[in-house]
Amino acid sequence: MSFQISRRSLLRATGTGITAAALAPCLSTPAQAHAARATAAGGRAFKKLFATPSTEVRPGVRWWLPSSDVDDAVLAEQLASLADGGFGRAELANLGSGFGTAAWRTHLLTALQAAKKQDLDLDVTLGPRWPAAVPTIDLNSADSSQTIVWGRVMVTAGQTYSGATPSAEGQARDGVTESVLIAVTAAKIADGSSADAEPVLLDRSTARDLTAKVTDNKITWTAPAGNGTWLLFAFWQRSEGKTVNDWPIVNHFRKSGAKAVTDYWEANVLTPQISRLLREVGAEFFEDSVELEKTTHWTEGMIGEIRRRRGYDITKHLPILMIKFAAIFDLRPVFEYADGTGQRIRNDYFETLSQLYRENHLEPLRTWANQHGMSYRAQPAYGVTVNMASAATELDIPETESLWFAEKVDAFRSMSGAVHMSGKPVFSIETDVVVPPKVGDDGYAITFPNALNLFHGHFAGYVNRLMLHGFPYTTSSAATWPGYSPFANTGGGIGESWGPRNPNWAHVDEFTGYLGRLQAVLRHGKPRVDVAVYRHAYWDRGRDNWDADNALLWNDPGLVAAGYSYDYIDPFLLDLPAAEVTGKRLAPDGPAYKALILTDVAEVLQSQATAEASAQATLQTAQKIYDYALNGLPIVIIGEPPTATPFFADTSDDTKVAKVYAKLRALHNVEAVASQAAVPAALARLGVRPDAAFASPAAHVWTVHRHTDSADLYYFYNEGKESTNDGYRSTALTRKVSFTGTGRPYRLDAWTGRIEPITTYTTSHGRTTITLKLAAHEAAVIAIAPRAWAATTPSSVHAISTNAPELRYEGSRLVARSISAGQYTTRLSTGHTRRTSVGKVPSAAFLTKWKLTVDSFTPGAEPDQTAHKKISVTLDAGLKPWPDVKELEGVSGTGRYTASFILPKDWKNTDGAVIELGEITNSARVWINGHRLDPVDLVQGRVETRGRLVPGSNRIEVEVTTTLNNRLRTQPGGSGRSVQPDGLIGVQRHGTYGVLIQPYREATVSSPRTYIR
């Protein structure tokens, strides 16, 4: 396929110093090239990207429109607001009527033109809401979403049934008027079971296909003589009947379903002008969750497809495929074989369904999107029982979501293996979609710090693009203040309504800048993952199943605590071209796994699932794993290795699989252990060390590693959990950690964009060791890179150890910093020891008296209008949360705190101070003597003055923002909201809260001119 790169895309590529040759492997579409630029960026280009994140690495939003009845001027204004707020892309989603109409085309064109003007990427959903639906197919046609339903009658052994084939149980949805008989079968209820058991156990040896006996939907059949009861089944195919805005959902397992979507776009949306602009803004077509009806999914010719792909006729086993859906992701078989083979038969069905989903839905849509110069992004497999990992490989950009996986890092890694093994540069997430009270008690209650807790966990799961859910249009006919809020309303929500209606939008650019820098890090170079964990599954558990800490696949915390990173991989991923072992690494040009773990530990489920994850393997996969071991890949087997394949179709291979695993266990680079807890020690015995290894266990600290030819970047996230008798408590962490990589260590400050050389470290056997300090819920980035990464080249001399509170570089000088006078000893990399004296440091100032001016947000004349009221308060006895201040009860908005303090006359410009703000309830900015300081670290709650203080009187101003939550508590329907402790909280001293100004002084430890004894 050929295309022309838009001038805008080319300018972006050349603007970051990346050549076309470097991008060539990724340039299937302009949009894909656009997404890959951060991955390809070299060291110099990356420094620029980290300092000032570009469009492609900044977070995006889902942009909700209520219908096609919107104002073009407002659309342009909203895109300008997003650009000003530091976002990089918007995903345009029409949630109501009018999609594909002339009015919609006009609005889409306006939005594309405005996005181009604002240098924003604009994506478009494939239709209104989700799943994919079109108005051009008949609800009862085979192109609509299909299901197979069943009916049954009981027949006593030796008795004859003569009559109509059993009618389907359950009521069809409105509009479903046609059903097609697929098959009639029979089976005997197994001894000890009954017709009302859950599930009903059947005797597999008695199953039979009676379809040939049916005439005019009637059958006469005599059950074999003997004891017991038989069930006579009829199976019917019909439409699921589910619609989106009255449009039938398309069949996701039939090519004509995907073609109905693309045909509708070609006929109703893609004018030449729109097509051109879609290319120019680096856009993606997006498909949301595959939330089909909760049924056994089907398509025309399914029995033939299973016969062709799995090698046997499944007709007589159809009862085993019938599933009772207690809730989404709670899948229970209605009928089961007493001999335990039912799961294997269902796996044959799930595997066929997975293949049809990839071949007939995902692949055609991706091909079509690429032909239009677009990328295809989707949330594969959510709401349908197919292989999520294999589906993700068919997409240009796979996307996960926080609604079902919340903040569980382990959950996102169920897709990350597919992302890494198939070489996808971007792993996206629809985020802040969490059922309350996960993040906020309600819509308009998500604070920046709470959002960071969620986002940091996403990044630890290898996600590297956030799509915030969401950014609403201003108003609609049914809107109430503060405006149109489809998912974050005042009566409960599963997301947030980001935008200027929220007070915290005033500070959102610093928030998005921070996120953009982290995303730049997580797209730089290639992933490096320590170990792969084998997992074969045809579903992924929902939110409820991830809530308990023991409900993960990998439950033991020891692997992560030792520093090991991991992905889940499955048989499909082991069939990809990248799945080769070279130099004892699996997929050496990608994640480069250093070991493979086979586990027989059953996943802890809070609901009964029909598609449990399994460690079973086909003969082909087992042989491949054995060959990996022969090529030197270390393998750890937990418990007993599989003795059977996962499929009924491969039953004859069971003995062969067992023999392969028996040979595998005999190899010198294979360890067998009893439990997950024993895996870290087994990996150590096999010589497999984490790329980032902790000297002592660091529980709940997750590691992500990115590698380039010249640098290694490590992302750490401290979940802030420490086990107690009552559960968990938040805790900070300090650990020695050693890294692989060539160069010297740097800490990358995602709040400011600075890359600071680390002063104190040791090197040994190709590894660099530092002391890592992380607050609870804090994320940090450490790089091992050349000296040129620093803003100013630091001295080649560094510290090996010191008792100084802090060492840092000032230019090429190594200096000690302290908040109190003292003498400090530092061992240097030259082998010398240096003693440094820090003189008297001015006393800290604890500020408890403040003047506060609040801009209060209140309902305006229209639902999308906000009125503003000024409130002035004097706080003489310390800081308080706004709800504890009478004048500020029920108030939301922005607040400006002002105070003064005195520094001594001998204060020098080289002296400095750290401002300790304490807990940040939402966001804060600080000015000293009229100069705005660096962005405040919202986790640490601190910021440095950096030369802005003067002798004598100094003025400090702190501006804070809130959510709208407390104001909405006073509005109709808002009384159930929890009160948020808004405002500047401060740090506590002797029962009083204030802001601490902590001065420090520095003294030179060494410089290029220093002769060290």
C-alpha cells in the first residue's frame, strides 16, 4: 500500500530529528507513523520531547457529543480549550442521533479543521455508542449479531416423544421475529444429576445428533431402554436483538457485518474533504467494547467452521455450549459432561469464535482503516468470550479500559504480552472509568492526586497512552448545571467530565504535561520484560473478580517485590514470528524475556466461569516450549506440568504432551517448584536476575523497563501498600536497586521536564546501584544513559557513599545540601574521601496566618453557564479544609492564599528552600515574590524556591483548585455525595496546620579544579 505523508506529519517527524529511514518499519499509515515517533526518538530528540511533550505523547480524551444537534463554533472552542489544557488528541463520539447525516458531516468537518489548527489529533468512533452498529441491515438478518438458543423436553428411558421440536427457552428481544432450527440432539442425564441441577450433568457417551429425524419442525424419537432420564434438545439461531440508537449491532463473526460498517462510512461520512483531513490529523478509527448480548454467540455456518477448524462435528455436543449469564463475565454452563470434557469442547468453540472475530471483524476493519490512511484502535474481546491476547495483535492500537480492571496492574498485563510480542508502539486505555468509590464518590469528584494513583497503576501495566473518559459537549436539551454530563452526572457516574466547567481545569496543563512526559518515557525505545508467564484463556475477568488481592492470576507478591517484570503470553503469541529464542532470550528483538514460567495455579474466581485460564498446551506449543529450553531459555514449572491439551479436538495428543513435558523437566535449565512463592529463588538459581533488582524485597513496587541502543529507562510505581493485620496501609519506601544499562544514572522529573544526574551510585559487573526513595503512590523514572543526557555535563566524579542528607550537581560541581549545619563525609569514585562543612542554616518558617480569596463556582443562568462569587477569608489560627470554614461550606472553586515571612540579612542567592505544602487535595501553584515556581509535585506536596527568595520580607502565594463535588452537594440530588476536604491543608506542627518553608544551604564537595586527598 502506498500513500503520501501529510506535511504536518512530516514536519513533526523532522522536528524531532527522526529520519524517514528510522520510521520506515512503522509507516503503514500516517497515523501509525505518528504514533511511533516517540518510540523511535533518539537521545537528543528524547530530551526535547521530555522537556516539552509533543502532541503524540500527550494524553487524550473521549469527546462526548449528545447528538448531531451541536454548534460548530462551540466545537472549535472546545478543541482550543483541549489544546490549551495540554491534551494531544480527542476522540469524537456522537452518543445520540444524527450520526452519518449531512449535519454530522458538517460538524465532523468543522472538528477536523479546528483540530488541525490547534495541532491536535482527532479520532472518530465507528458509530454512535457501542458496539458497532449500522441502520442499513435488518435486525433479523444474518448480518446482525446472532445467538444460539435452546429448548428441551425430558424423555424417560424407553419412552417415545412425538411432536414439535422443543421451543427456545427465554423471551427474544423486541423486534426479533425469526428463528432458524440448527439442530436437534439428545443425551442422557448422568447418574446422580437431575434436570434442575446447576449445571445438569450429561453422559457424553449417550450424546447423539437427531437432526436428520426432523420433518417440518416435528420429531418422533424413542429414548433407549434402561433406567434414567434423557433430554431432547432443539437449538435455534436468531438475532440477539440488541441495538444501538435503534441501529442493529452487526455480526462480529461474519465478514458481511464488518462490510456493513465500512459501506455505511463510504456512503454517508467519507467525503473527499473529510478523508483528506482524517489523514492529516493523524487520526484513528475507534471501536469501543464488544458488549454483545449475554448469550452464546453464533453466526451462520458455525458448525461447519468448527468442523473445518477443529476437525470434528460438534453438533451432538451443542448442549455443552449453552451458557447461563448471571452477569457480564459471570459465565456458567447450563449443561456439563460428567467426565469433565465439557471445558475442552467449549475451548474448541471459543477458539473458533476467536478466529472468526479476528478474521471477519478486526482484520477487515484494520485493512479498511489503513487504506484510508487511518489506524484502527479498539477494545478487543470486552464483553465476548474470545481470546483477548490474539485479538489485540490484529489492531494497530490495542486499548484496554479501567472500568473492568480498575487499578489492578496484573490485569493490564493480560494484554501487554500481546502488545509487546506483536510490536505495537502504543497501548491505550480508556481511563477514569471506575465505578465509585474507586476514584471519586461521584462524577465531578475525581481529584488530580486520586487520578494519578489510577494512572500510575496503568503505566505499571505497560499502558502508554491515556484516553480520559471524558470531555463532554457543553449542554443538551436535558442538561442541568454544570452542563451535559452523560457519564459523570450528579446522581452517580462511572467517569468524569473534564473541562473548563471544573475549577481544576485552571491547572490542568501542568497535570497533562506530567502525564505526557511519563508517556514519552513509556514509548521510548523497546520494552524489556524479565519473564513471561504462560496463560491460555478465552476471557478476562471483570471488575468484581479483580477487587480482592488474591483474585489475580499471579497472587504471590514476591516476584514483583524482587524487581521482576512480567507479561502473560499464550499459544497464539508463541506462534508469532517474534517468538524465537536467541541468546537465551525469547523474542530478543522485542520484550526479550529471560525466562518462561509455567503455572498450574488455578486463578481465584469470585464467579463461576466457563472459560477458566489454563496452563494446558497443544502438542505444537509443548514442543515449542521444549525447543526453547533446548536453545537455552530458562523455564520454571510450578506444580505439575500439564498432561493434556486444552482442546477436545486434540484429545489423542494428551499422552504425547505429557511425554514432552517429562523431557522438559529433565533439562538442566528447567526448575520445578511447588508454588509461586518459590519462583524468585528458582529464577535466581537459573541465573535470571531482574533488569532492576532490589537488594531487599520491595512489596507492591512495579517496574517497567524501556531500552534503546544508548539508554535504558526504568519506570517505578509504589502502590503504597504494606500488609497489616487490618489489611493495608500506605507506606513510603527506600531500597537499594541495581540496573542493567551502560552509562550513568539520571532521575527524570516528570513534573518539570528536567533530567538530573544522580550523584551517589556504585557500578559492578555491568550494573549500576542507587538508593531509590518513593513516597506512597509515587512514580519515578530512572535512566542509565550517556553523560550528554544532563542539561549541563556533570563531572565524571561521583559519590560512592555519603552521610550528607543530599548530594546534587550544580553544573559540574558536586555539592552537599543540608537543612542544618554540620560536617559530612563523602567517598568519591576516585577513591578519595572528602569532608564538607555546611554552615548555619536559617530557621524554618511555619506559616499559619493567611489571607484567602476564593472564586466560588455557582450555577449560572443556563445549564452550561457558571457564575462566580468572590469570598474573602482570614485564617489566623492555621489552615483548615474549606468545609471546616463557615464561609466556605459547600463551596467549590479556586482559592488564592497569601502570606509573608522574613529571611535573615545574610541570605544569599545561592541559598534555597523547599516549600512543604502537605497533602494536596487537588492541585496547587506557588508564587514567591511574584515569580511562579515549578509545578508542584502533587504526590510529595512540595516545590523548591530555586533562587526566588531574598533577604528580609518575602511574599508567598498559593493557588489551589477543587472539584465541583462540594458545590454539587448543595444542588438537587447531590445530598448523597461525600464531603471532600478541599483547600490548602498544610503540614501539622503541634496540632496546627500551616505551610513549612524549610531553608537549606549547600557546600562544594568536589569540582573539576578540586584536588582531593
